[in-house]
Amino acid sequence: MEEEKSKGEKRLQVNDYVVGSLPTVIYIPNFITESEQSQLLRHIYEVPASRWKFLKNRRLQNWGGVVHEKGLLPQALPSWLTKITQRIGQQTGLFPLPINHVLINEYLPDQGIMPHQDGPAYFPVVAILSLESPITIDFTPHPRSKEFETPMENKDSTLYESASGQINSPSTESTDSPKDEHHQFSVLLMPCSLLIFKDQAYIDYLHGIEDSESLSLDKVVNISEVIKLKELQNPCGSLHAVTSDVTQDIGQNNIFQRTSTRVSLTCRLVLKDSAC
């Protein structure tokens, strides 16, 4: 019944969900229900312990196969992931083929990921489903222009996220972009929401999450979600447990405290298979 419902759902008008001044950043609140979130979390935490890879600042699961410079050594996604990736593809219409690679990241309250790009192996559309806890993701103009000042150790190279979740830095810079009106901004990601960024946001910006328990809301472009976060001071529902202790301070200093674990599903398409 659920599969029939998914097939019968109308495609979203993604342009209605653009946030900020960049038309290639799309934020869809409540893309899944809390019940669906619980089901996904159950599947994620029921996998064998060997599925988790531990990195310096987080742990993750890699699904879909191994990505390298020649393409993808594919492995079939499990049915519980295929269900959500098919829904993302059908509802958004932004992927030319079915999504075939998913990274599941787990972030403790003081963990993040440094500013990076997802690299040339992927089709330039990323869909990130957020679970459990709110977070802000920061978009920073690519440092290829001398006009852009980005706090990175090496401004002459781009940091890429590999399929394993490692952040890699190639030795050469391949793109030269003219000066434009790029600016830094953030998007507040609430539980059950879907963030999509593509094209210009994918190519001309780095994205990352600060390694901090305190995150600023000053540059958040989806203001309605900030308002929602503030209103959770006296809510009912599961999100209250996540944010009720901290939202009372948002109005004074425009920050919120991360108090619980966040899980994300980064869904992407690798166009080339290299099974041979």
C-alpha cells in the first residue's frame, strides 16, 4: 500500500521551496513523517556494527558501493534505503537516474564536517535528509576567487568528500570562476526535512557543519524554520525533547545549543558504473 501511495504522489514544485537568494538551494520541511523517521533510525541502528566506519569527528555508513575516479563499483541499496531514495527522485524530479549512493552520517552534539565539495564523481545534485536533531549547515563561496576569504588551511585546493566520508584535497585547482556576488549563508535543517542543493550551489560553494555545541542562527536564510525552532519552547511531540531546554535562549543571542545526536542521509547519483 505504501509503495502504491508513493507512486501516486504528485511531483513537488521544487521552485516553491527555494530558500535564500540562490535559486539552487531547496529546503523541504517535513519531507517525511516522525513515524517514517523512527523507522529509518531503527534500520540504521540495527545494522551490524561492522557497517559503521569511525572517522576523527563522526561515524558513518556507506551504502551503494565504492566511488572512485572512474565511477562506482556498485552494490545494491537495501530496500529500506531504496524506498526513500525512490521517493526523493520521484517527488523532486531532479535526478536523471535513480539515486545509487547514500552516506549515513552520525553527528554527536559537538561534531561537524569541515567545508568541502562533494567532488566530480557525482551528478551535481545532493539531497540530504535530516533526522533527530536540528543543525545549521553553512555554505561558503569557493575560495578560487581572490575576493573570497574562507578559513581553510590551503586556499589553493578544494576539499572533496569521498564515498567513505573522508575529506580529500587534490593537488590542483581545475576551475576558474569570475567574480560575482557570492556570499556566505546558512540553512537550518530541522528533523524530517530534506535539503537539496545543485548546480551553482554545488559547484561554486563549499558546505560544512561547525564543530561546536553552539550554532549561530544569524545567517540562516530559511527564517520560518528559526521561528519554528523558537516556538518549540512549549510544544508537544518528539522534537520537544530535543530542543525544549535551549530554545528559550534563541531570542536573546540567536544561537541554539546542540543537545542530542543528529543523523543524516546524503543521497547522490554516480553516473558511471565500473563493475569491470
